[in-house]
Amino acid sequence: MKKILVVEDEMPIRNLYKEELADEGYEVITAPDGVAGYEMFKKEKPDLITIDLKMPNMNGLELLDKIRREDKVIPIIIYSAYGEFTQNFSTWAADEYLVKSSDLSEFKNKVKELLVKKAS
Amino acid sequence: MDKEDIIKNYEDILRKYNILNQISKTVASTLDLNRILHIILTGVTFGNGFGFNRAFLFLIDHNEKNLIGKMAIGPATEEEAWQIWGSIQQKNSSLEEFLNSEDFIKNLESEILNERFRNIKISLENQKILLQCLNDGLPRRVDLTLKNNQFQSQFQSQPKPAAQFQNDFISDSAQIEDELLNLIDYPKFCIIPLISRTKKVGIMIVDNKFNKREITKDDINYLLMLSQFAASSIRNTVIYNDLKDSLSALSQLNVKLTDLNTKLSYLKEYNEKIIESIPISIIVIDNNFEVTLCNENCSGIMKVDKSRIIGKKIDTHKIYLDGGIDLVSEIKRVMNDKKQKVFYKVAISFEDHASDDIFDVVIAPLKITEENPEGVVLVIENITETVKLQKAINDLKRFSELGQLSATVAHEIRNPLIVIGGYANRIKKRLNEGKKIDSRNLDLIINEIRRLEKIVYDILDYAADKEIEFARVDLSLLLSECIDFAEISSERNNISITIECGMEFIEQEKMYMYGSYDKLKQAFINVLNNAIEASHTNDLVKFYINRVKDEGEDWVYLKVNNKAVLANKDDIYNIFLPFYTTKLKGTGLGLTITKRIIEQHSGIIEAESSQEHGTTFIIKLPLIN
């Protein structure tokens, strides 16, 4: 079973993502900020990570930078309420940049796609 | 003595009395000092007069310390002496004719001796013969050719001198001023003091250097007679000239005074014009409450003619500010306390006439000297236009904030919408699949909808263009309610709270301010809530209340401190901006609304944050009586 790490500070959204991805048959682990997210990445060795940008303690861009220094290949999806960060070079280190939406189908498709790509 | 000698003697006496008469008549005809001196000296030296060879005249200076050489008549040399006498004897004119002749008038300044003599100064300080003469008023005969013993024997052989001249012989040059000896340069001469009543006027010296005739007792008697009216004429003329000088100085002073007066009245008019033309009302009230000054602008806003204000007692007028404040009582209070009072943005009613205009009113003690104020000055400025302008600026500021707000709002409502939409989709999917629905999913949707409602409420509150209803607010009561709230709220959140200056202080102080009770309460509770919610469990929150009276101004300070430290330096500047929040809960509008309420009440709110002291919000608000 593929393991997905969801890093998101807003509890209701975190839960929504967790439940939706679990329905798709993944094992889902979560973290409420960048610091906890990095610890989970080291400890749990997930197959894919989704990162929110605006978070307390360590924001999404810092977390992305930290992970990419250690792991160049793990699929990472950034999703944010703010579309304007696609202009930011730092976000280019992620495999996908998605703007948050109540319709999670695109998000779930991208997760599946990236995991398949990684396996091949 | 035979008969002929007696007749000749009487003729001589008559002639000399005649000369005295002529001199006195001529002298009396003028007030020119130089001419008087000239007439006297000419009379003394004229061949047909007393016939002395030379005559010198000194006048005493104002301090009576020096004799100043004024005029001298006589030839400088023996040769010259014969020339002058020759020419005068040829004409054979009388003294009176000569004094009125053109020769005399022309020669006024041309006497040779004058050159050496004029302005020579002899000090009286060494107390020699000249001072003695002036002090006792007696003449002296000087003969330095006699040794003391010779003088004694010669004197004894002569007929007994008149009693009054017993001490008038001087034969010792040491008794005589050196300057005088140098000037005369002849061993025999006579010193005649010039004294008018008791006033020392000067000294006349005569001698017969060229024909060497001895000076007789008779000579001295005639000279004494001459000296009497000479002294008084000279004195009168000097007084007259001094008076004339003083008069001319006075008239010059008068011209200057007139000039100064013109400048003063110009300055006065200039100041009055400034006071009359400024668009501010000024009333000056003296210690008896009487109006001593009132400008045009003032009579304009009081709608009363100036004549009905100036010179009248101020308490004959009914002047009230907002909230029924009696301006006249306030003026009396300033008169007593000598402390300035200021009323900002108030409406004024004069004699029951109220207008919609808004004024700043200042009552200031009028300081003439530091200890003794002469009254008060009342300054009233119509600030209606300024207030309108300020409101327009505030409106613009709010529109610009609303622009930023809408961008932020779009983001703020996105997260709740994702949760609501996301869970709605999930529930629909599970229903379609015939699966069970978790009711916690519905709770999440309901919570997010509540959050959206709160955001909408705050935005409406913030954007509302409602004028606050201002009234007298019992701040002591309001603060005691806030303290109750803070205690309950901190207990619920497991936070300890300390309140400095507690209820006792609040009840004693009786603090009032002008504003909205509800709005102020909302502002204070926002700040307290903010501090409690940003604290960790068991943290301490401190609430200080303090009152500061300074220079007639009265302020309340509220400080709310917690241990939380703002992570980012910019947070301290951004903390009052809309939707700027460091909390997980909240809409980010609370402090923005709080700041606006405080500013609407002419107050100030600031925040400080440091590792050492945590974060403190400071609110400063003006109190009223």
C-alpha cells in the first residue's frame, strides 16, 4: 500500500484530504506544519508528499526546499489557496502546483499519475 | 591840596562814574556773552575809560573746579601798544561812541591777546589765590618786585590802607597759580573776583605792563563797582543761554517724541488690524470678568455687536458647549486654577442660538507677569471645514482599505468553501454508493459556515458607514464590566490574569469620557480577548489601568500585556491591518476595528513586543470632567 504524507495546518481540510485519499486505497499520514511534516518525512519514508504553502512555524516553501536537498525524486504536490506562487521559482522544485478547490478529483488524479510515473 | 587839584579830582571821579554808567548801559542792551565780555574789557582798557594796559577775563566752569580763559584785551607788545593808543586818541571819541562804532564791532574777534588766552584752563584744586579771591569775594593786588620786609616798610610809609584791603597785598609768587604767572608775565597786577550774589562767576585780571603806572586803591574801588554789574550781567547771560540751549534741546526732544508716538500708534493699529482680520475669535477677560478685547470674528459668531460685549461682564452672556457645559463657569475656573483648558470639536450655543458648526475652544490664563495673570483669553476657532475635510480623508482611507480588504476576503473565504464543498461532494458520493455518512463531516460543514458568517459580520461592521452616537460615558463602570469579562474569559481558557489598579481605584477615580459606551466596550474586550487567546495555557495576562493628569489634560491609559512574542518584526506594524492575524482562530479584523474605535474617540492605540516583556497593547484616551 502506497503511503502519502499530507502537510496542512487547517484541521478540517487536513481531515478531508485524509478521508478522500484513504477511500482511494492509500495509507495517509498527516502533519499540521512544516516542522512536523519534515519529521514525518524522515521517519515514515512516504511515497508522495502534499504540501500547503501558508503554515505556521515552517512554511511550505521552506519544507519543500529542505526535503529536496535530501531527496530529488520523491513526488511532491503543492496545493494552496494562493495561485500567484506559481511565479515563484522555489515552487518549481515540486512536481505539481495545484490551487485548492472543493472538487478533489483533479488532486486525486495527479496523485495517482505521479505514483505510477514513480513506479515506472 | 589846592582848589584846582580838588576840582580836577572831582572831574576825574565824575568821568569814571560816567564810564561805569556807559558800560552798564551798553552791557544791558545785549544778551550776547561775547559782546558783554568785550564791552567790559574795553571799558577797563580804554584810554578815556579806566585806562589799564591789559585786561583778562576768566569764567568758572559748571563744576566750579576750573577757570576758563574767555577773553583778553590789550596789546601784545609795547610797540603795538603805542599804535593802538595813538589811533584811538586821534579820533578822540568817547567810550560810548567807540562801543557803538563800527571799529569796535569789527574788532570783536581780532584782539591779539585772545589767541594765546582763549580756552586756557586754570585748576582751582590747588587752593591758591584765585580760589581764595572767589571764596572771600575780595580783590588782591600783586607785586612780586617787593621782598616781604621791603613790602612791610613801604606799606608802613604809605597812608594807612582801607580796612577792607588789609590782606590784599600778595608779594609771594608761591601763593599764585603757575599758569597765571606764565600768562601775565609781569610782576604787578590786580585780581578782581566776579561774584553775582553768592554765585562765583569768574575772575578779571588787569595790569599796566606797558606804561608801568601803579595800581591805586581808587582803581580797585572802581573795578569792584564794575565787577558787581559785570558779574550779574555775565551770570544772567549764561543763564539765558543755558535756558535757550535747554529749550532748543527740548523742542528737538519733542520732535523725536512726536515721531515715536507716530510709530507707536502705527504698531498699535497694525496689531489691532491683525487681531481683527484673523478668522479666529478672540476675547480677553480681565480679573473682574469684564471683556477688555473682542474681535470682529467673535462678534460674528456670537451674533452680537462688539459694543454689547466689550466693557460688559462676560457672565451677562449665556454660552454653552456640548453636553451643557457652561463656558462662563469654565472661564471662572481657569481664572482661579490658572491652568489652560481646551475643548475639542464642540458645538456652541450663544444666547440659545445654536448652529451646526463645530469649534475648538481654548481658555488660557493671560500671563502679563509670571505670578500675576491679568485675566484669561478665550480663543474660539470654527473647525467645521477642517472636520469635513478630515471626514472626507477618512472616507477615502476606508475605501482604499476596502479595496485591499476585498482581495484578502477572497482568500479568507476560500478555505471554508473548500471544506464545505469538499465534504458536500464526499457526502453525496457516499450516499450514491449507499455508504454510511459520518455526522462529524456535517459538523465540519456547519462550523465552516459559522466561520464564514463571522467574517461577513465583521466585514459589515468594519465597512459600515454608521456615525457613532456620542454621549457622556461612565468609564469607571465600563472598565469594571471589562474586568469581569476578562476574569471569566481567562478562567475558561486556563489563563491567569492580574489587574493593577483594581475596582477600588476605578470607583474612586470617577472617570468619564465622551463617546459610545458599546463601541468602547467592544474595543477593550477585543484587546483583552486577543491577549487571552494568543496566550498558552497557564500563561499570565496583565491588565493595567492608570490615569494621568498633565497641563490641564486628563488621560486614561490601558495596558494589556501577555507572554506571547510576535515571531516576525513586521507583525508589530501590520497587526492593525485587516486580515492580518497570527492566530489560528479569528478573522483578522478585531484589532483593525479596535484601532478605528479608539481613533474615533480621539485616542491612540499602539503595540510593542519584545522577547523580554512579551506583547503589550497600550490605549490612551482623553477624559472629560
